[in-house]
Amino acid sequence: MIHQVHLPDVTRRRLTDVVLLQLRLLRHAALTTTPDAASCALYLDRCARFRGRGVQIVAWLWRAPTRHQSLEAFARGPGTEKLQWYMRLAREALKFLRYPTGALFPHIARNATAWQSAGATFLQNFYDDLCTPFGLPGCIFSGSDAAIFHRQELLHEFVHAIRICTSALPVTSLVPIRLLTTRSGLAWNIICPKAATLTLPVIPLTCSSFVPCVTPS
């Protein structure tokens, strides 16, 4: 039996902001070979969603070399090819945001060029940061309730949705949860890939980021 779980509104809004920020920065890097802090901040401020927060967001990105070095490495790729790569990824991401069903083209590391691997690493790094004790900073997010977003908040909301949807199942308590990331999917699908499992005392559950389904084994 499969139970449909609706993504909590706050989780949907937070992940949407992350995806659109990633796409905005990746597009800038696809159009230039030198995406420095100043140009990234200016490019973000030209977008209504991030206007007025570009400097803050970029300050966070440049605070850790791993966050911006992969973006800079992606920018050094061949102009036409990296723009086409970005456009395909953006089309898939935006389509999946609106209609979260269908197949995606995964990133296959062994077939990727250096600049493609750098682009994938840039996307993954956001979710690695989400899994740290510091989480993602509030300046990334839009809305009056913008605040730091941690993986435990994501998992708390998701587990709450599971409990509502599976209230008739014999589940009483959760054991410790791990949230892992992988390069086997695109950015918006990295949050809870097949490598990440919510383990319950009776029923193992697997999850995907935008349309979670609970499948008792």
C-alpha cells in the first residue's frame, strides 16, 4: 500500500527558494567566465525574489571556498555547452517544481566533464550545508518568516506529515534519523534520494524531496 504525503508548505517554500537561487547563480556562471562576488550579488539583486539580499547571500557563499569555487570552475567550461547544460537542467527543475512527476536525467559522474562535475558539486553543496549544524542562512529565503533552515526542521515537518497520513499504521516512535546527500540526482532531488532512509521500528520508509511517498515493506 502506498500513502501519498503532501509536502509541508514551509518545506516546499524553502526548497523552492534554494532551487531558484541555485539556478540563478548557475545561469550567471553559464553566461560569464568570471563570476566573482560583486557580479553574483548584482545578478541576484536583479531578480525580484532575491532583490536586496544579494550581498548577504554572496557573503555567505564566499565565506567557505567550497561553496563558490565549484561555481567558478563551472564558469570556466565552454560557453555554448555549459549554457545548454544549464538550460536543460533549468527546464527540468522548473517543470518538476510545477508538476512533480515524471523522469529526470541524472548526473552520471563517470561520464561528466570537469566543468559539469563542478556544476553538480555546486548544487550538492547546498544540501551538504543543509545537513550541517548551521543549516542554510535565512537570507536565502523569501517571505516574512524567513529564518535559518536545518535538516532537522525538514525531517520534523516530513515525519509530521507521515504521522498524519499513516496514523492507522502501528508506528509508535522514531529511532535516530540520518539524512545523506549524493550526486546521483539533480539538485532539487538530492534532499532525500534512495541513499537516505527514514528508519522506523516496524516499517522502513524512503522519501523523495517533492512528492514523498510512504511505502511499507
